[in-house]
Amino acid sequence: MRYGSISLALLCLYASNSFAALEVITTSEKQTLNKIENQYDIDTLLITVNDKFSQLNKKAYDVEGLKKTIVSEQQRYDELITELPKVIRAKTGLPETYKQIEESVNLVDELTLKAKEDSKRLETEKVEILTEYEAINKKRAAKSQQLFKLKTDITNRLIADLSKSSSTLPVNINGSTECSKYQTIADCLKESKSSILSNTRNESPFLNDKSVLLSYEVIDANMNMRGDLHYKVAMNFKPSYNDKIDSMLNEELGLKSAMVTLISNVPADWYINGTKVGTGKKLFHEIPLGKHGILASYQNQDKSSVENVEGNGVFNYKFANVASSNKTSNQAKVVTAEVPKGILKPSAKPQPVVQKTKAKYTLFSDQTSIKLSDDDAKKKSSDKGYEYFMGVTPVNKKQNIEFTNEPIEK
């Protein structure tokens, strides 16, 4: 008998299954899901608060530059005071030196006052943005509660329906396979039975490898002289609630999580929904499915977008005209918002602190991001992966195809 991997592939390819009308999610339950999605829509809120957060970072960067100017002017004042005895002894240029000292003192006072006022305004804006993010998070949490409640209702309905003694799952299959032309139809069907049952159990969410077969009947079968067997089989199973149904519900209701890869051409600060998730050119972070505000910040530039995450994906934010940052030891301390206790999950390997010549306002601090190797990242990716290139202009036809996901002409 010519039966093995080839015939099994043909069985999978040409088998057409007809399942009974058992529904994982009913029409009314889908309507409830749509109602929850519309009631807790956060698109506009995320776009608005993301824009405000981006502007806040730019203003904070300007205040940092102002503080550096103050430090520089204070150094100039110290130099003038140091040189003053020499000027007095020389008795030349004394009025000009006094004028420079006076100007330096006035400038430091003026800039210090401006930095203080700007910092105060930033603190006020920070509190307002924090309040908006908290409102979004509460709305997201309320949506999750409604979705979990809906899943519980669906699960209870399915378990009750499938547990009834009258609950059965009829399956009709029209398929074909390859047999030896010297083999009888009955013998070929007998050897094919295990594969037919296995494929049927794999295709239906209501069946698994432990599902009970109630009946199995070959309705029709015919084979030509080359050994090509065409058959029609009617089966009846006892359906049950299993892991496949649970996984399907999680996906349909958006209760699963995804691993996103954040990539930039510079060591950017990354924020998701106002939460800083790390710093670097490449970062991996796990988030629930759904809509999220993603922001990458470097120096006084920001790239942000609101994305509907439906699976593992790559977000590529490219910064243009990036100036090199000069590291100094006289950096002013940046005020950050304190995180309420009990919110964070401590990281087993905290990220190293990178000194940067800029100020950033961290509304939350999420330590759950991890840096993985490329091999580890591939293991966590799924078939539903997607990639976005933000601010990247293709330079040739190949890159244009890669960025737009258009088919390659052969």
C-alpha cells in the first residue's frame, strides 16, 4: 500500500468537512462584544494625551538647556571674580569688568527665575497628563472587567450546552486519499480511519484527542485504477469544552497578550500608554491585545502613534537630524512622578542607568520590559506578526516592497 506522508498530506488537502451548527460565540454575544468596544473606545483620548506627553518632553528638554546655560554663566562669573584682583592692580579695564560682573549676576537671576517658573508649569502639566492617563487606564480596566464577564457568561453557556446528554457533534466529510491499486477499498478506508479521525478532531474547536466517537459510517467510496480513493464519511462525536475553545475566546475578546519589538536608530526612551518601558535601540515588551499609545523620545524629538495591536509586531521609529549628545557630570536633576506602591512588578535584571543630557518626565515606571536575543525574540513571535516603519523613506524598489508589504513580482 502506498500510504504515508504523501497520502496523509492529500487527506488533509482534499478533505472537506461539514460540522454541525455549534457556535463558540453566538450572534447576541457578538453584539454585546461590539457594544463593549464602542462604549470603552479610547482612540481619541490616547491620541490627545500622547500629543500632550510629547510636548511635555520637549518643554522639559528646553528647561534642561536653560539650566545648563545657568551653570555656564555661573562659571563665567567665577572666572570674572577670579580675575578681578589682577584688573584692580593693573588699574585698566576696571569699569568694563564691573559691568560684565553685573550683567552676569543679572543674567543668572533672570534665567534662574525663568527656569523656576517653567519647571512649575511643567509640574502642573505633568499632573494633568497623569490624571488623563489614569482616566484611560481606568477605562481600559473597566473594559477588561466587562470582557472577562462576557467570557464567563459564554463559558458557562458552552459548558451547560455541551454537558447535556443530547449534545452531539455530527461531522460529514468528503475527501480523497491515495491507495495502492492492488488494495481493496475497505482495506484502504480502514487504514485511513485514524488519520481521518485525527484531522477531524484537530479542525473542530469542540473536539480534542480525548473526544468520544459515537458513530462512524462510510456513506460512499470509489477508487479508480490508479488507486485514487474518493469517499464520504459521516461521524458523530460527543463535544466538550477544552483548551482550544478557551484560546479562541481569549483571541476573539482581546484577552491575550502580544510581544512587541520596539526599534529605533538611536537609544530612545520608550513609553507605552504613558508608562516608560525602557531605553535603547531595540526593546521587547509584552502588552495586552488592543489599542495602545506608543511614544519614542530622543533629545528634543518624539515619534508617537496609537496602534491596534492584534499580535506580535515590530514598531520601527526612525529619528532624522539627530545631534550627538555630550555627557556632562553637571546635569540637573529631573523631577519625576512617584509611582504608587503595589503597581509594579520588580524586574529580575534592572536596566543599567544611562546618563543623558536631557530631561524626561516619567509618569509611570514599568520594569517588566526585557532585552532578549534575536533567537529568543523569534521564539516568542507568532504567525500574526507585522512590522511598521515610522519616518523611513524607501531608497529603492526592494525597500518599498518590504515597507508596504506589496507582493514581489517574479
